[in-house]
Amino acid sequence: MANGTGPRVGVLGALAYDQIGKTDTVFGPEGPGLNCKVTDQQEFFGGCAGNIAYGLNLSGTPALIISCVGGEDFRRYAQHLDLALDGVLLVQNAHCARANIITDPEGKQFTAFAPGPDIAPETWQVHLQNQPLETLDLFVCAPFPSNLMTMALAQAKQRNSDLLNIWLPGQYADGLDRNALGEAARHADVIIGNNHEIAHIRRTSPGCLGGKVVIETDGARPVRALLPDGNQRTLPVPKAFALDPTGCGDAFVAGLIPELLRALDSADTGHWSERINGIIRAGIRQASKCLEQRGSQTYQLATHP
């Protein structure tokens, strides 16, 4: 395990402003139709890296955020975050990522996402090299442009072979071909995604899931886990009051990480995945808290673990 008092968890991904609204129109298979009327629209702090770091901070697990933001509008987000920002690359004359999120009466969401500043691979490589990846125990690679995700996963493993890499392909999953999926997954130990994302990976590059812990969420339906030995686990999701599903997947990840760190620290023999049921249940509990509030960074935890 890492030494020192700094963060044990690195989280790479977007810091975004979310415009969250509702519609009375039930979405079809392709999302909202033309002239979909949006009501009750509000702006919140979002982005997968910001959401996960927020959830970790609630449980007393500080994170190193690794991201790229726009200098034109990041100030409000920086003031909001109660975290160190040494890993955030500020790009002048650019804007932060933004998401326009619309939820229909059945809880289905449509998201139009602007990924934020363009960054040259060479600049990103240098930025990664300046991050203390050697000191971390766990690295979460949340959705980000595909080449930047792959570079980060690869460099994290090269510099710290004991690091546990968690990959969340997210909205980029169905844009990745067989080679891109295989290259990113090669450096990952755990892959977490919703049923649509995992189904795409299975269809496109089924071999890349072999030997991984694969955790698949499906809204209010049970969470499924495939373990490296081929065993599968299915854990039910208790009924919860659902106000806004935005960010629940990120809260799920943030909730399971402290339990995962405890499993990594345990003196018990055996692989940490033997405790996967408790790890996933912790994620479900935190996701339920997020579901009860509007926005991804507004919920609170009743008690610290």
C-alpha cells in the first residue's frame, strides 16, 4: 500500500457544468424527439471526476483529481471543490466541459455532452508524468476522450505495477472499436459500466473482459459482477425514492471505493474480489443517496464509515 498522508486514490475525468432539466415527453429508443419541451432546468456542478471526488470526500477519502479545464469559466468550480487541484490542467481561452441532461417521466436520460478543452497528446503525456501516480493505491479512469484515457491507464500501470486500475468507459464506450477497447482494457483490473456500455464491449471485443472484475449496473435492476475465476454475483438494488438519476453511477463508484480500499488493506489471505458483495452494496447505498437529490454533488451521507 502507498506510504505517506496524501491521497491514495487518483480520479481522472471531466469537471463539468451540468444543465439538468425535465420533460413530460417519454423518450423513444433514440432519445427525445424534435421540439421536446424542457422544464425545471437548473445548473449544477458535475463531470464524472468531480462527482466521484465529491462522493469520496464525503466519506473522508480524499482524491487526487486529474483533469483538463477551461480557464474561461473554471473559477466557480474551483471555489466549490474542497480539494487540492494540483492535478488539474488549466487551458487558457477555453471553456470547461458542459452537459445538457434531460430526464423523461420514466427516468430515462438524454445527455448532450461538450467534452471541454482540446489538448494535444504530448501535453497530456507531460501532465500525467507530473502526477504522483507511484504514491497511489487505486486509480479511477472515468470517461474522457479515448486516447487520453488509454494513455492514462497505460502510464499508471507502467509507473506503479501494484496500482489497481478501474476503468469507466462511460459515454465513450460505444465509440470505441475492437482495437481501442482491447488496448484500454489491457491496462485495467476492474471495468465498471452500465448494461448498454458492457453489452457494446462484449459484442465488439469480448476477449478484453477476460481476467477482469466486471461490474455492470442497470438502473433499478440488480447489479451484476463477473469475477476473474468466472463466477458471477447478482446483487439486488433496494427500492429508493428517485428524484434525479444524474450522477448516480458516479456515486456508486465513489461509494464502493472505501470498502475496496479496506479489502486491499485486509490482512486476510485471498483476492480482494472475494469481498465483492460488500463492496458493491456500499456503492448501491451511496447511489441511492444521490438518487434522492437533484444534481450529482448535492447529496450527503448520514455517517462516515
